[in-house]
Amino acid sequence: MKKRVFLFLTVLSSSLLASGISGLKSFESDFRQTIINDQNSKIVYKGKLYAKKEHNQALWIYTSPVDKKIYYSRGKVVIIEPELEQAIFAKLDKVPNILTLLKQAKKIGENRYVTTFNNTRYTIVLKNDTLEKITYTDELHNRITILFTHQKSNANISDKRFAYQIPADYDILEQR
């Protein structure tokens, strides 16, 4: 599930900025990601998202219940996990064409859209042309909701925000 959620977050942040929704050039928001498994056990993650269309960049900062940062830029991903003292480098060559993903989203109601990626159906909810919520069920039957609050569209986000630093004593891992 961890890999699936991660892939979706990467696609989401990229596709938000590539879409025509409100002519977004950048997006900043707090998020609350709730995952409920098929036994109704629930875990809630909280954090902050920064995304910028220029250079196709995103940064997901998880602050609860664990600290983690996921940096995404031009198809490359770096995950920094302080509790594990590790950094993971990954390349996502199976991410769909970003523009195509959102162009395929179909309106199913007022401010509600659906799109499918890798046999998973995602429901996207907007409020006042701003992303409010994403819901989907993953391949392990986990029900995932990502709620966005305190959204800022087209704010000036410095490129320095997307520059990561890895402490010298961290383990470096590569995923292929």
C-alpha cells in the first residue's frame, strides 16, 4: 500500500499543476490523509503540500504520525525519513502523461470528477475551483481520502523549497 499511496501522491501533485483547473501555476495546502483498511482500522496522516508547475515539482511534508518528506521533480523522487535515518531515491517511469490523466477526468456532478489510473478510480472534488478532496480505494481495498485545507493557488513558492538536504549519516537507498 505504501508504494501505491506514494505513486498516487506524485501523480496527484503533478496533475493538479498540469491541469487547466484555475490556471494553476502553484498550489500550497495542508492535507489530512485518512486510510481505512477492510477491517475498518484507520490511520491518519497530516502534513503540508507544496507544488509548482515550473519544473514539475512537489513536496509532501508529513508531520503526523511520522515525519517524512517526499520531494518530486521531473520524474525523480527523493523520500527522506528521519525516524529511519534514510533517504530513498526512486525514478517513476510509469507515471502517465500528466495532461492526459486530467483530460480524461470526467465530470460526474457539480464540482465532482472521476479519473482512472492503473485500474484505480479516483474521485476529485473541487470547491470554488480549488481542490478540496480526493478519494479512492487501492488494490488492497484500503479506502483513502485526502482532504485539503488552507489552500493557496498561484502563491510564490521559491525553488529553494524543493531542494533537499540529506544528513551525512543517513543510509541512501535506490528503488528501481
